[in-house]
Amino acid sequence: MSIYDDLPDNDQQAFMQLEEAFRNILERETEDQNSNFDYWAAQYMNKTIAAAKALNIDPVNEYAVDSYNTQNFSENYIRFRADVDNIVVQMQILTSRRKKSLSVGLSGEQKTKVLALVEKIRLAIENSTANQDKKDKIIKIISSLAQEISKDRTPLERFGDLARGLAGVSREVEEIGAEPWWKWYKAAMGVVDDAKESELQLPKPEQVKRIEPPRRELPKPKRDLDDEIPF
């Protein structure tokens, strides 16, 4: 599978994933002391810059690699890696903060309650008159949710998946009172809401955090980017 397949929708997350892949290629190809380090380093730099351009990562996409200037290439590479590392750390911090806002940390008691309610949903689904395909789909969702609940934090999106799955099963059932799972779902979401509200809310910043550009910039070549590496 290509490293470009299934990239995250978020530009910063996609850039971090690609930069890590390019860096892994560089490290793998230069394990042999006889390998051409400058060649693979230039490949890493150019691909990282290309990814930054495609994903609008402003602090990186204006850089260029003067690979013809062999005298200063090593120094430029070290500076570039330091700058990219600086930017990636900022992205990782901001991504972590976003993920926390979109997830919930349940206490041991809360996990037990939610898992018990989710189990009631599963039993109600199994005993319903919905077709087996619908049942299998929702049970798979429930199994995935149960695994997430056992972790330190549970993505709120997983509870949304459960709601959509239950709505699909409900369309298969027409009898009055044949949808008991909704009361269990609402009870579970009540526990989730209590947990989310009790979490320490960090003060909002005065303005939206942005990735700060590094203080140094690499020298830009006179040639166009397409002509930077003669191979």
C-alpha cells in the first residue's frame, strides 16, 4: 500500500504522517555506511517540501533545497531537520489537544456502567426482529466501542457510530415498543456527558494557535524546484 493512501483529512496530521514516512526511508536507506547520504537526504527534503506545498503547511512550503551547493548541503540539511522537528512538535501538541477535546476519560465506575448498558443494547439487538446483516453490523460496532471504552480515553465519535447503527436497526423494526435499545443508549450517554463535564477545562487561548515558523530559513537556489536534484 502506498504511503499516500488513507491519509488523514487534517492537513497537519497528513503532513506528520508523510514526513515520518520520508524520514523512515532516509534512515533505512542510509543504514549502510557506503550509501550516498546526500542523495537520500535531498530526497527526504524535497519530498517533505512537496508534501508541505500540497498540504499548505506554510512554515515549510516556502523552503527549497540547494542540492547543487555541496559545500553547505550538510549544514543546510541539519538546519532543515531541526526546523521540521520544531514544527512537527508544535503539530503534535496541538493535535493532542484537539483529540482530548473530542474524547472522554471515563472513571473505572463509569466504564463499568457504560459497558453494562452497552451489553444491554447488544442483547436487545440480538433479540430483535431485525435482519441478521443489520444485527451483525451493530454488534461489530458495539464490540469496537467496548474496546475503546477500556482505554484511557474514548473517542466521542464511537458513540456517534453506535447511534447511527441503532438508527439503521430501528428502521428494520416496526412493532410498537420494539426499540428498547434507545433507553440504554440514552442512559450510557448520560454517563458520558457527566464524565465530559467533570473534566478539567483548560482556559481558551485569546487567539487560535498557529504553527510558528522556524527562525531560520534555508538558502534558496536560483533554479526552479523541478531542477533541484539532477537524478
